[in-house]
Amino acid sequence: MNSINIKTSCILFAFALLPAVGIRAQEKTDSLVQVAFGTVAKDDLLGAVSTVNVSGLLKKSYGVSSLDNLQSLVSGYTGSIWGQAPLILVDGIPRPASAVRLVEVASITVLKGASAVVLYGSNASKGVVLITTKRGSMKPLSIDVRANTGIFVPKRYPGYLNAADYMTLYNEALTNDGISTAGAGYSQEEIDNTRAGTNPYRYPDVDFFNARYLRKAYSRSDITTEISGGNERTRYYTNIGMNYNNSIMKYGEQKKNNDFGFNVRGNVDMDLNSWLTAATDVVANISDNYAGRGDFWGAAATVTPNFNRYWPLIPVDMLDPNNAALQTIVQNSNHLIDGKYLLGGQATHLTNALSDMLAAGYIKTRYRTFMFNVGANADMGALLKGLSFKAGYSMDYTSIYSEAYQVAYAVYRPTWSQVNGQDVITHLQKFNNDLNTISESIGRTTYTQTMSFRSQFNYDRSFAQKHQVSASLLGWAYLTQFSSDPDNEGGSDYHPVRNTNLGFRAGYNYLHKYYLDFSSALVHSAKLPPGKRSAFSPAITLGWRISDEDFFKDHIGFVNNLKITASYASVKQDLDITGVRPDGMPTDYYLYQSYFGNSGALGGWYPWRDGVAGGFTTLSGRGGNPDLSFVSRDEFRVGLEAYLWNKLISLDANYFIQNTKGLLSRGNTVFPSWFTGSGDFRPWLNFNRDKRTGIDFSVTLNSKLGQVHYSLGVTGMFFSAKAVTRDELQPEEYMYSAGRRLDVAWGYISEGFFESQADIDKHAFQTFGEVKPGDIKYRDINNDGIIDYRDRIDLGSYGWGANPFTYGLNLTLKYRNFTLFALANGQTGAIDFKNNAYFWVRGTGKFSDEVWGRWTEATKTTATYPRLTSGAGNNNYQNSTFWIFKNNRFNVNRVQLTYDLNKDLFKRSVIHGASLYVLADNPLVVSRESKMMETNIGAAPQYRFFNLGVKASF
């Protein structure tokens, strides 16, 4: 669909919804925070819970993703929570965050502590993100329309050698390896003709990142209409949105690449009578993707600039006009590109990305999601004051399928000759055949279904306006089943993802000063053996608002609020009950059972008749363990919440110690060696143990300077994750992972380059491959005269779960009708290695600009890169201090300027307010390695996004 037509349709669609009347009610600020299976007043939160008012945030920050830049707003969240992947719940239901857009969201609550998530059971044991969507309220009908259009501009592309330079340095690599350039390399004539651009079809020089294949930018547009209102009996909220984007590609079928989405949500709340209310939500998300065939970005990172000695386009006007056979080929070809070109290739390259883009076809992928949930709430105060009952059911269904068009095509290898001083093609060798098809086929097909059910009794009552007592008894279960066609997605999962648990919570506070909360869950898991499938998860939390004590108020007046909380929890989980079968296949189930087999992967082969015949015998692949049990997250946490100087400064902080006990291992250090050999009798055991500790904090400054209102928020986390116990046997003491970080980066210590053969001869023997002068020299850590895996040491932390220190910033400046908002985040303390194909140039791979610093006899004192080789280069391409870098970075994620039009402009108009805004997303990365960090290899580039938006209320 043409992008202009889609944008026009979006605008017309929005204005068709505008003949609304009524005055928009003033938005109320809700002090209640969503927590597990309920809400709590913000002042009564007991720590390790952070919340974001998304409805308010959207007035100054436009975003698409529901978790948009959350790390800049919530401490302890870095995409993970305290270093672990959380469970995402949308309106209390397990759903992907991508299933809801930010404009549909009212609030986001991040439950970090074990005591905050225990009611959700096993699958929530690593943290929970609660996304709560908007709902209607008692007010006249109101309509909000938001429209955006913007462009994505590539940050940068990787730099590679041109064809002539590549050919020259590849010859050098061959020479370094002692291989003659006469056969495998390139002649000087070829290099000179390529550099001169004599005939780009015969001497190709392909730059994948030029305007022939790529646009300078691509666009995205969306429009959203929100309709809400209600009365005493019914409240409603409707969200309807459309979005469209094209792509950066402008070549072949891929120049049509695009995405189109349509979303509709309806949330309805009803008071059926004085004691019974009900709610129902219906959501439909439709998304279509069109993509031309061809792996352009993969080819851009791997295909050499001389296109492996051939060019994928053969110019028809350079065919010998007197050769009738060649003219017949042209006339019979199904793929005469632009009437000018045949497709080129050779026996070793029957297809290529550029030809695929021109001739192979396309894939249209359809994404369809339907979400439905219904719930009821009964006030049972007639039976017992403060008692209520709540129940809910949900069913979600997602399908992904593709309609594909694919056609085979012929390629030709030309034979070039000189005729009258001109390059002429005198012969074409054909590979493959042009085939025809007039139909699309169904390719990828997947289905995901999630059902959930919950019911709970709640008790909430205040006695003598001093004692607040609350309790909940609940049951919750959900099941997610994935199925697919075996050809594309590997087939269906036999076991669904499931979570089943009972929960109980009892809470008490006195005058909102002293708090006591006990929460627990009875969890169940089919992954464990009979008799071990249920476990109890308790959590207790204490709170003290010390600022309400007379001795505190009378002496420390600048502190308006100071609350201290502490909790201990032991959450049982089966998320980490995972392992592999003896045949190497990963599995989560039946790990407690013994396993026998007589296949080639497991059974022993016993020959007879002097080896002429033989057969497999049954062997043990795994021993049984009837005592295999849950993994436990045992956590102690202390929290602090404070307001200072009349809320000029607000502070929230948590210190946590988290021990994960009972992680699985095979008992390498437990059982004697004869348990393995002819079969394997070792069972899976609850043996390993991890420890995570950290401090997360958030500080917000709110004040006014003249007419400028400002707010500065700072979030951060100091984090450490270590292996406490490991079932491991290592040849050297320093190789043990116990006591080290979970994300330890093992590697070698580089001592520079070998300068000569004599230098190599006197050094310890390096076992990774051929070593020559100019190769990397490694330190012999154990002094055994051999460099091998025993010489790897701890070089630092990758920061996979979270960096040792992460932080976020959010800034709001408001002057009259202008609002400037900025988001940023950063990280320090971790390392990584420059070990992708851009830096580790192997064999006939593409040469990046990094190789200009290569070692040669002339540059041995200044070289920054090993000698070039036409081989695998295994000696040089090991993780070591030579390739290490610090991944410290500071990201400016968003800068938005909003102008709220004066409401006096809209007197006696159906319009009751309007805002204009411009924003830049991801405009800046500050780091010593910013160039590398902003460069993608083998994938589409990173982008800066510039957007213009308008929001109007009716």
C-alpha cells in the first residue's frame, strides 16, 4: 500500500471520529499503585516497588513501546530486574510487552523484591513488570487524537576496503602464508583495472552502503484516537490506532519493504448493582510485514567488494551482437532486469543477496493477536464488613503466518574478450534455470494461546481509624501453548508454559506508621518428581515510618517523610529446572528420571565377526533422582523512602542480598569417575548456588526557578552477581568459577606480537594454530611451556544481567506553555571483546578498515592489528586483552520539546486543547568506543529518530 495513501487514510479516519460533544473532565491524580493482585496507596508501599505514571509521562514524552526508556525512570531495571529477566503482566495477565502500545498504558509498576512478587508464584520469581492499561471514568465523552510522523536516519555504517585495496591486501595475506598469488590471488592488471574503474562489470567494486541500494532515511507515521467517558453505571475507554513505515532499502523487491499495523482496544467497566461490578476488555492487533527476499545486511558484512570475482549484473549491451546464441539467451530470460541486465553468478555462487532482491520474490508476514479478559468483583460487606470477592478469566490468541512468493532464477558466468579494443562478452555459462510460478505459498505458521484464571477473597477494614487490617486468599493459574509447523519453527512444544499457585497475604498497619505484611504462595510444578511437586514460599515485610515519631519530628524538621522497610522471602521456583537429554536436546521435564537408550548418540557399539558386523547395546544416559526439588530465591532486603525539604527532594533506595540455591548440576564432584564411561549414571542434582547483591536508588529534585519549573530524576544501581558453589573440576585453581562473577569474561593476556621466528621459538608453544611473526603472543599463566585453555584467566565482567553500575536520568523543564523533557542512561564497570567478523577477518572474508593497522616487517613497531592471513587465523582470534574494551557508555535516549497551545484559542470550539511537539530519539552516545557501539555488523543499522507530533482533545 502506498505510504501517502495510508497517511491520508489515517488522517481521514481520525477526523471521522471528531463530531463529539462534551467537555473533557479534569484528569484526576490517582495515588493508588498496582501491586500483586491489588492496589496499595503510594504512601503505604513497603519497598522494592517502583511505579511510573505513564498517562502523565505521555504529556511530555511520546513513545511507541510500552516499556519505552523505562531504565531512565526506574532504579534496578535495565531490561532485567536486579539482573534477571522479569515476568511481564498486562492487566495482570502474562502477555508480551509488545502486545500493548505506550499510548494505551496508564501506569507501569516494577516489582523488584521477592516479597513483592511471591504471590505470583514460580514464574514471577525473578521480578515482575505490571503494565496497566487505561480505563474510563465518570465524565462526559472525550476524544483525544494524536498524530505523528518522523524519519529514521542511520547513525553509521561499517567501513570496509574498496575492491582494489582488498585485492592488494589479500595478496599480502597469501604471501604471509607462503601461498603464491598467481592462482588464488590477483594480478596487478586486475588490481589496476579495478582501481581505475575501467569496466565495473568485469572488475567489480561493490559498496553496499551507497545510494544505489539504500535511502538516506525512511519514515514512520502513526495516528491514535482515544475515546473515553462514562456515568455511574458504565465507564468505557477505546483506543484505535494505525501505523505505517517503509524501510531504508531502495533496491529490487526490498524497496517495497514496509510494515502496517492496526490496533483497537475496548475496556469497559460496569456497575451491575450496588454490590456487583464487572469489567471486560477486548483487544485486536493486526500487523502486516512485506519483505523482499535476500539477506542484504548479511551480504554487506561478508561479500568481498569485488563480489567474489564476479558481478551479479551482466549488461546486455556488452554481449557480442554477432553471437546469436547470446541474443537467444536474452530473449528467453525471465529476468531481464530493467531491460538491461542478466543475472550473473558462477558454480560456487548460484545465488546472491542482490540477485535475490531482484528476482527471488518476497515474503508477506501476517501477525494477528486477539486478547480478551473478563472479570467480576463482588462486595460481600453484607456478610462481613470489608470482605469482597474477585474473579477473572482471560484468553489470548496469536497467530503468525507468511504468504511467500519464491521463484528460482538462472545466473550466467560471462567470458570476456577484447574486440576492437573494447570489452565484449563472447560466451555465457548458465547455472540453474528460470522457473515460473503464479501462486503464493504458505510458509511460516505459528500459533500461541494463553489462558489464565484467577479468583480471590479480599478483606480490607479499618478499626478505630487507627488499625488497618487487610488479607487476601487467592488462586491463580495460566497456561501458554505454542504450536507451529515443523519445517519452519521446529514443531510444537509438547509441554506448555504453565504456572499454578495459591496465595495468601495478611497485612496490618497502625496509623500508617508501623507496618507488618506476610505474603506466601503454595506453588506446583510438573517438572519435578511425584512427592516433590509442591512447595511453600513465605515472605515477611516490616515497615516503620520513623518520621511520624515525636522524637524525630521535633528535632529533624527538614525530613517530611522517612520510612524504613525490611523483608525476608524464600521464593521457590522451577524456571531454572532445565537441562539437556543425553542426546544433547534441551529439556525441562523428566530430568528426575533415569534415561536409557540404544541410539547412535547414546548406545554402545559392540562389533563381532572381526568387525564385519555389530550392533548397538542399551546404555544408561542419566541416573534418576527422586529428590530433585525446587530452586529457591532466598532474599533479605532493606529499604528507605524519604521526602526532604517539603518534597524538594524525594529518595527511594533498596539494599538486597539474594541467594539462589539448588541450581542444577550433574554431580561431577559428587560421584566417582566410574559413574561415566560405558554409559552415564549421574543424575541431575540441586547443587549450584548463586549470590546477587546490590543497591538501587532513585533521587528526584523538584523545584522552581523564576517562571521555570524543573524536575531532575536520577536512578541507579550497584550490582554484583557471583557463583558461590559450582560443581566443577578444573586443572588450575584460578580457573574455578566459584567465587567469581556469573558473567565472567575469560580470556588470555596478550603480550604483543611475535617479532621474529626466534621470538616464537623461545616462547611457550601456542596450540591454537600456525604461528608466524606478526601473530599475537600470549602469556603462559601456569608456566607449563604450553599456551592452551589452561592459560585463560578472569579478565572482567560482561555485564550480561546488569553492569556493575547502571544509571538513568530524566529532566523536565517547564516554562509557560513550553516543556523540555530529556531521558538518558548509562553503564560502567563491564568489558567486552571486539570479536565479530568486522575485527576478526578470516580467510576470504571481507576486510574491514581495521586491517590497515596490520603487522608487517615495516610496521612492526606501530602495528595495531595482527598480520593478515588467508587462513582461519585461529591463533589471533581468541578472546584476549588484545581485543578487550570497556563498554562504559552514556546514552541520550530522547529529547522532546512540547508546546501546549493556549486554551483561549479554542473558546466556543469542539477542540478543548492541543499540543505540538518535536523529538529526537537516540541522538547521542558518549563513549570512548562510541563509533563501534553505534555500528551494527551483519544487520540493519542503528537509527536516530526525529519526530513531529500533534495531540488534540475534543
